[in-house]
Amino acid sequence: MMSRTKSEQLFATALRYIPGGVNSPVRAFLAVGGQPFFVDKAKGARIWDVDGNEYVDYVGTWGPAILGHAHPRIIKAVQSAAANGTSFGIPNPFEVTMARLICSLVPSVQKVRMCNSGTESTMSAIRLARGFTKRDKIIKFDGCYHGHADSLLVKAGSGALSFGHPDSAGVPAAFTEHTIVLPFNEPAAVTAAFKANPGRIAGIIIEPVPGNAGLYLPKPGYLEFLREIAKSNDALLIFDEVMTGFRLARGGAQERFGITPDLTCFGKVIGGGLPVGAFGGRAEIMDCLAPLGPVYQAGTLSGNPIAMAAGIAALEELAATDAYAKLEQLGQALESGLKHAASAAGIPVQFNRCGSMFCAYFSGEPVHNLADAMKSDRERFKRYFHGMLNQGFYLAPSQFEAGFLSTAHTETDIEKTVQAVRKVLRQLG
């Protein structure tokens, strides 16, 4: 058992000054029990806590660390940009370079607007869709988390699910009355929603690969169906690629699945580990934003030079290497190893993976949506999480979160991970 005395002391102090002792709910370990550890440093695929314990990291800052932690190219870019000033509130060259990069890598994006978080990007995209179509209603899917904007915090995933409270207090019912929540991977429900709301649905927002209720994949033809039904009803299809953008492929999930959305939301990777968000799409839609159009969106720190420099370095590094081939290879090795380990232990596990994103559910049934995910054995997951943590492997502290690989992971890391999984699963019995 690892000693975490310093982390325990820090958490006791944090509880006095920070609600729940954390600045984002899932970090509190409430879904798995115990107390969180505090990180001292991170490098490559590893993190070290304040007590000196070392872990192989499969959370990767919840997705941004696709190149691993403290990548030299990103660190150098941040240091260079910071030397000239941390923020201007005035246009700077980095934001133009970032915009050109995104538009060149994602064909569906003709223009893009920077912001400061995934929540800002999805909130702004929804407002833009409503302003462009002059309609009010939005379709979202249960288990898909699109940030904590009021109108989208309905049957959400991520931390809301981890604590069994998918809806938030403080959100008036009137704020969500135009949000239609449907089950993922069920076309008939979408067809019925459009039939019941003719000419009133502004758009569909979806995580093309939901990563906030664990991880499950769209069934073959499902995304194509959404593209067609949105188009035939003059509604917009919005891909929330905050997680999947530049992670599942250079052009994100839309490249991987061959789908062209009207609007796309970004975050995570495009900040290189710094706070960032963006949303973009067809020029005629994006030109409805102020100062050209009537849809207002703004932000003092939007496009700030440090975040842009870090993100540019990350995207350029990904474009210049065989990163995605390596990530796929590592993902396949991890998937194969974990499936064999579960089979050998006689424990039912559903291992869902898409590229470098993955999730293992303790369930005997396939997981295609939130209802399936909720059937998983969360008590067994708690024991599994702590077993892996004590072996030196950090997984997301919730059954309802995805794991992430980075190019800094090695085949040896995967082999050691699989060995640890075998040991922990045998102990679970």
C-alpha cells in the first residue's frame, strides 16, 4: 500500500477553503471512495504525487495530453510566448495561425471562433444554431456531457453521472424546456422528436463518440442517419468534439467516421494542456456572430497567446509524426491484453475502445448507451480502481469516464498495465 500522508494533509486543508476540497467534482474520488492524491509533477506518460509515488497515467488531463505531459515542444512554445506577455485582449498572430490550422485540418470548418473552455464552445454553438435557424429547440442525448451551461445540464454525463445527480440544482426548469433529451443509438427516438416538433428544432448536438458516461460507440449508420435527418429538417448537426477532436484522427471523429457536421466544438488538444475552447463551421453560419451578425459571444482571454502557442505546437507535432498509427497500435494492444485478462479471471468485462480512448465496464452485456452503462457493476469498479492505483496505474476515478492513451506511452507500459490488471482481477475474484 502506498503512503499518501502529504496528500491527506493537503486534502484536509483544501476541505477548509474549497468546496469538497476540489475544483472539479470528479476529482474528489466520491465515485470510488477514499481521498484524492495531489500531483507534484508530470512527465511523459507518468505523474508523481506529493508523497513521491509514481503512476502510469491513463487520464492525461482528461484528454489534452495526447503527446504526454510536459512535451518539450509545447513547453518551449509556452515559455517563448509568455516572455512576450501572458495576455493582451487584443488580436495576436497566434490566434490567426491556430484558426488556419483548425480550418486546414477539419474540412467542415470554414471559420472558427476561439473561446476559453469546452463549456463556452458548446454554449456558444447552441446559441449560434438558434440564432441562425431562428428556432429554439435542441436535441441532445442522455449521457452526453456538453459542459455545465444551464440548458445542456440535463441527463448529462461526466461528474454529474458519477455522483448520481445528472441534473443540477440552480437550473430553472424554464432554462431546459427547449432541450429534448433522447437515448443514444436509437434512430426511432430522433424521428419521433422531429415529428412532434415540426419546424421548431434548431439542431442536434452530440458527442460523436460519447466519452462522459464511460465510452460507447455509435452503431454503424447512426451518425449518417443524424446527418440526413438534420439536413432534411433544416436543422444543424453539431459535433461536440471537445474530447474527440484531433484525438481520434487529425480531423477528429468526423474524419474517422466520414461525417460532415454543420458546427463543431473543440477544446482539450487544441490548448496543449492550457484552458481553451473553439467552435467553427460553415462560413454562412459563423458570420452570424458579432461583430458581423446578431449572435453575441465574447471573451477577454479568448485566443490568448500562451494557450494558442501551446495548441499550435501540439497540432503541428501531431501533423508531423505518425502519432495516430502509434496510438492505434497501443490501443489495440491494451484492448487485447485487458480482454484476455478478464477472460482468464472469469469476470465479465465490456471493453469499449475507439482509437486512443477506452473504457472497461464490469458488465456481461454490450454497452451502446447510457442505459446499458448504468447496468455495470460500480462496486466492483471501485475495488478495481483502487487495486490499479496501488499498483501504480492511474485510471479515471469513475466508471463513467473514458481513459486516454498518449504517444508517450510505450509497449512496455501496456505490458505492465496488463500484468497489473491480471493481478487485480484475480484479487477481485
